[in-house]
Amino acid sequence: MTLRAVVVDDERLARKRLRELLSHHAGIAVVDEAADAEGAIAAVKTWRPDVLFLDMELSPGNGLELLPLLPSRPAVVFVTAWESFAVQAFEVCAFDYLLKPVHPERLAQTVQRLQQGATPGGPAAAPAPLTMQDRIPLKDARTVTVVEVGRITAIRAVGAYSRVLLRDHPPVTVLRGISEWERMLPAGLFLRVDRSLILQVPLVRAIRTVSRDESLLTVEGLPAPLTIGRAASRRLRRGVPSPGGGAGFPWGSGRS
């Protein structure tokens, strides 16, 4: 299965560099390129590509302004030198967000996810689950924090919001439901243990029962234990495969 790609960037050398990187992947073919919005619209109309590699800053305008003008909507991978655009990119359901200079290993992850989630000639692909190396923006009321997925230790639901607990960083509260997080995160490493809590399971170090209905969970990277209910404790003890194989907790010390 070969995916059709169009590269849009107002810098010729940037287009050339990305085409060269993509040429190393047999599952994707660059069918056209464009330097501006007009050329991008024409290329999408002609080729109906599966994926659009789009520079966030065009001259004139920008990639976000281009999207509503496209005759069809392929999967969009933004490519930019500016990390600050990440929130806007994900708000328009971008498939991925690559920072310049694009690293071959990071591009390979994107291509792999595209191949897993896209159908040539079909509608835009739904984003595949994130990898632990992917970087995502966390936007609270004041700031934007861009973090690697692997730094997320746990996520607690707070109504329509979620509180994201990070390794060695203060928690960030974002407007995103826990069910959406469950779809986004790598299923083999993150587990929704009850209605309101997702854990990065390999970081769990110990469970200590404090009452019939409560246990304390020690998680690597968090300064204090998490309080969990009986159902979550039972699932962690009995139903979670250990990172090294086998079933159930513990995979270290600390069970009580």
C-alpha cells in the first residue's frame, strides 16, 4: 500500500529536504509539492493525496488558514520550526506535528502511523495512538506545556477536564475528557483502571491497602502516592500483565 503525499512549504530547500527523507520510505510517494496556498489547493485537487505535509508558516498566510480552502481533506502533518503552534495544530485535528529540522527517526514514526491508519484514496485518516516519544501540547488556562507522552504518569478525570500528572513537573489541567485520552495513549503501556483514572502501568511501583475501599499507589516520578479505589486496586493486582510477561501485579516489591 503506497500513500500519496503532497509537500507544502514556501522554502525550496525545506521541500527538497523533506522529499529526500520521504524517499527512504517505500510505503509513501510524494506526488507533488507547492510553495504557497494556491499551489497547495491545485495539488490537492489534482492528486487527492492521502497526506499533506504542511508548513505552518507560508508566505503569504499560514497552514491553518489554508485548511478550510482545500477541496478535500487528507491527513495533515504540520512541519514547522515553532513549537508554539502545537496547540493550534491539534485543535484542527492534525494527524501529527513535526519540528524542523525533521529527524529521520521521528518521520519514520509518522509514516508508520500513517500506514496503519490511512486508506489510499479514502477520507482523512483518524490519528493512530500516540507513541511514547511523541510530543503533545497541554494547554491550561495560562500556558502551554509541550511534553513527551512518556512523561505522563497518570491522568485523572475532573468533569469535562482532566488533570495530567507528569514526571518531575507540576500537574496540568486541560480541557480533554478521559475517554479521549484512552483512545490516544499507547494501549500496551497506559491502562484505564476505573472511570476516572488512567495509569502508565510500568511506572507503578507499589500498592498499599489502607482500608477496605482505598489503597495508596506509589508511582515513579510522582512526589506523593495516588489514592485509588477497590476496583482499580483489584484490576492492578490481578488483571494487568507485567512488563516482563505474566499476569497481575506485582512486578516489584511493595504489594500489601
